[in-house]
Amino acid sequence: MGVTSKLLRYHRVESNLRSLRSRITAQERYLRQQDAQLKQLDERRDALESQIRQVEAAIHNDETEIASLDEKINHTRQTLNTVTTSKQYTALLTELNTFKADKSEIEERVLERMGTLEALRKQLDELQSQRDERMKIRQAALEELERRKADAASRLEELERELAVAASDVPEDILRLYQQEVERRGDEEVMAPLEEHDRKRMEYACGACQVLMPVEVISTLLGSGDVTRCVSCGVLLYVQEETREALSSRK
């Protein structure tokens, strides 16, 4: 068995393992997205609750001030009944009207703040509803992740054992090359088959980019079995059994 055949066996096991793991990592990523959205909702909730506390405190202060003004108004009215001069009466009446005006202004401010408070509480209720729904989605995502992990556990162990066996047959430098290609290509295939386009004309192409391969590449794949790249896209090529039989029959 040539190096390419050994690497292909490793590739197939590694691809299956990566595919199985990707289902888990995809669900883990989805769960993290739910956690991130929950965090944003919590931050908005904390900000709203802080605003509500501030408005409630302001209303409380206003109500305290109104109560104080009521005392002053009552006291001034009582004093008006005891004054003996017109000058004193006029001064107290002016003071009384000032207290009333101040009270009226604060009462209007309280009404505005009560409206603001009601709007903030409504926003908080809506936000809490959103958070409750997001928590349901998050819980479902967690359960799905646990299910996927449980379903894949035995198969993962089996594939990891197979991968270790396959790796032991592949030279270390070829394994390093393969891993570099995996990192570089990401989700793209690292290996691709040589595909038959025209048997009579000996036209065989890279299964990844469909560029026709020169005879030298085909000869290497059929002969020594050394690791061979596509001359166009650089993918690692291999020969499927039916293609190998077709090519061998020409000799």
C-alpha cells in the first residue's frame, strides 16, 4: 500500500471524526450565542432596573418635598389669621402663594415621572418576557447538545481508535503536511479523487477543481503512490479503485 493510500485511509477516518465533532461544536456555538443574547438582555434589564430605582427615588423626594410644603402652607394659613397689620398679611400671602406655586410645579413633575416610571416598568415586563423565551431556547439548545454528545460518545471513541491506527501507518512528515492543509483549507476537502473525463484520450481531472492533470501526475499516482498535489488547486489527489482498474487495463 502506497503512502497516498495510507493517507487516504487516515483522511476518511479523520473526515468522519471531524464531521461528528462538528455537529457537537456547532451546537456548542449555538448555545454560546444564546448565552450571549441572555447576557445582553440581563444588561438591559439591569440598566432598566437602575433607571426605575432612580425615578422612584426622585418621586419619593418630590413627595417628601410636597409634604413639607403642605405643612408650610397650613402653618402660613394659620398665621394669616393671627396677623394684625396689612404689611404682615401681604408678606404672608405672598409666601403662601409661593409655596402653592412650588407645590404645583413639583406635582406636575411627579406626574411626569410617574408616566416615565410606568413606561420603564412596561419595558421591563416586555424584556422579562423576551428573557423567559430566550431561556426556553437556551434550555432546548443545552438539551440538544447533551443528546448529541451522548449519541456520539461511543462512535467518537471508536473513530479515535481507528484514527490512531491509521496515523501509525502514515509518515510523520506526511501527517504534518495533511494537518497544515486541514488548517489552511478549513471546511474544504483536503483530498480529492482523480476523475475520469475521457478514457480514450487519457483525460483525468482533479475532483476538486476539474482541471485536467498532466500524465506525470497520473503516472505518479498509479506508480509510486507518493503524495501528489493537483497542479491547479493544490489539493492532495488519490485514485479510486474503479479509476485505477480503468487505467491499468490500458497497459
